[in-house]
Amino acid sequence: MSVKIKCVSKQLPKYSRTTQEILPFLDAWLLGQEPRFIRKVKKIFEGAAVDKRYSIMDPIEVFTKTSFEERNDIYIREVIDLGEKVIEKALLKANWKPQDLDYIITVSCTGIMIPSVDAYLINKLQLRQDIVRLPVTEMGCAAGISGIIYAKNFLQANPGKRAAVIAIESPTATFQLDDFSMANIVSAAIFGDGAACVLLSSHDDDEGPKILAEDMYHFYDNIHMMGFKLTNSGLQMVLDIEVPETISTHFPAIIHPFLAKNNLNIEAIDYLIFHPGGKKIVQTVEDLFSPLGKNIDETKEVLRLYGNMSSATVLYVLERIMDKKPEKGFIGLMLSFGPGFSAQRVLLEF
């Protein structure tokens, strides 16, 4: 019995702006700051390798001072809408009915809601009353792959079942208007909003790439590297400048033992399905793999088109790879990083 990924779908929010269209908003936000600092901030946005980003809010709302409560209310309203649309899109793609789902995992770290979004989706789509639900709320960018790992373990233990992993994120809802730190500025430059849904199955009749293996890798003594601080004005980004270097240092330990455990080496990997954390992280990963003749072109393209959408982003990369219809037997390696600090890995056979 194997667990397969049936399909992936994405859903984008209604608002979007190119980087060039965002620059005038920066002028208003940075009014009164030193000219040299303003030039530096604009250079960060222009050099972030993000051409366009989507948002649950109009840019005017993003750059308007609001309370945490007001912003979180928008987050709740919009993630429910995005969640409903993306799961409906995925079910249609798979030709499944809502009642076919046995397990629902929802992933988000950019707002706070209790009950979690899966409870709303159960009602809106009339999912089965005995569906097993699991909200994953505090794993950041790594949580999309984490959700796949949890779904795989459930399905492997329960043959003939089906699961949905839904990642919905709004990093723009965490933008801090009064915070001129590099962490807030860099996150604003690289992040965007979006949702994705992965449908998985242990049903004999379902086809799709097979999950061969999965693993987590936890960095010791790097809790400070990434996350959110809960403040009176909302979720304040924590993003250490050393993240790319730390990833680079640990990379051999993250990749090679995992592949060796599955009797593979990096040369055997046909598709690198990596989370585009940001331009520097992408460059770090590319520098490590290009000498081996590997590329992460789809990762770079997702960053360019949408920005980093936290947990949902690697699922956009996966969708692009699956849309290419890889040859039977090709191997893919999924990888993402998140707070903790940790790395999540999944090995696929197409």
C-alpha cells in the first residue's frame, strides 16, 4: 500500500500589485525617514526577485494604521474564503466529492482563529461529520510539507482513505506600520499571500506521485532565527540575517543522509521542489546544486510571480512540477525550512 498525491491546486487573493506599483506606497510610509534609509528600503524591494505579490487587503489597507483585532478579523474572513475556494478547486480537479475526504489538515501561521479554519470548511462544504481534523498553526514556512507528512502517516495507517492538506497564509496581515526594522522591511519585500490544497490518497484506485519517504531535521540552538513575536499591534516578524548562512552550513546533513537512508544520492534526483524562502536562500541553494547539474528554476519562478507565501509556497512549486507530467519513475525531493529552526523533507516518485 502506498500513499499518493492526487493533485495540487492554488488560489490567489483578489488584490495584487507589482513591485513597481508598491514603490509609491513606500514613499508615503517612509515619509520623514532619512533619504539614505529610504533608498536602501526601495533597493531591498527592487532586488528581492519578486515581480508581483498578492494580498487579502488592498495596499491602502496594508499601509493604514489599524488595530491587531481589525487586521485579524480581515485575516479570518479572507482565509475562510480562500480555503473554501481552493479545496473546491482541488476536489473538482480530482473528481472527488467533499464527502470522500477522511482527513483534513489546515495550515496557517499568519493570524489567529479559534475555531480553526478547518471547522468552517467542514460546515461550508458539508464534509463528513466523522472527518478527522488537524490544524497546524505554528510551523511557519515548513508547515506545507509538515502537513503532507502528517497526512501520509495517517493514510499509511489507514488504507483506502483520502486526505486534504490546505495551506492558507497572509503575511501582509502581519506587516507592522510602525516597525522600520530590517526584519519587517525584508519580510514585506519578499512575502505575499496565497492558498494551496494538496489531495492525498491511500486508495488503490487513485493515481499520482508516490511518497517514498519523509523526514524532519531540527537545528539545535537556533530558536531565535525565525518566527513571530506577539505584540499589541500584531504578529511581529522575527527574521535573523544569518538564516541563509545557517541553512548552507547544515545543508549536507539535511540532504545526503536522508537520501542515503533511501538508497539514493543527489544525482538520482530529477526534480528539486524547494520552498523559495527569499532571494538569498534561493541563491544559497542554487550555489550548492548547480555544480551537480541541478536547477531550481520552478522555485525561482514561484518567488518571482507570487513572493514567499509561507507554508503554501512550496506547494505552488509542486503544482508546477506535476503540471509538467514528469516521466514515470522520476524522483522529486521536496524541502522547506521553518521556525524551530527545522527542515522538512519528502521524497516523491512520479
